[in-house]
Amino acid sequence: MNVACIKTLLSWVGIILGLISAYYWWRSSTAKVNEPDPRYIPGVENLYADPDEPGKQIRINATTMKQSHLSKIASLYTAGAIICQAISTALP
């Protein structure tokens, strides 16, 4: 495999990782926890009426924990995309 093929491959991998990252950040920005979820047990919970779903309540602390988890995944994909771009740029 020559350098041009490697650069092209790294560019495409970076694009794909960037798109996956964008998806996870979108999910993070729209995530809500309405029901008790054993993955997100903050101890003390604050509840807030959900404006999108009348009659349901948003679990604020659990939602924050979920959003944090999704953002962490997105940042790892972003790091992968940046690494691919940096290697591609550094190649002759």
C-alpha cells in the first residue's frame, strides 16, 4: 500500500469517526432519564416536570450522568478522528 492510499484511508476513517462523534454528542444533548435506571443512581434525585411529555418527570441528576457518559464516548471518537487527521497530515 502506498502513502497516497494510506492518507486516503486515514481521511475516510477520520470522517467516519467524526460522524460517529457528532451522533453521540447529539444523543447527549437530547438525552433524558424519565424512569429509574440502575445505571444512573445518583443517590439524591431532583425531579422536574418534562415539558415534552406531560405527566412525566425528568430525573435531573440521572440525566446529567447519562449526558456525561454519552459526551465521554463522543470525545473518544473525536480524539480518534483528530489522530487520523494528524497522521494523514504528517505523512509525506
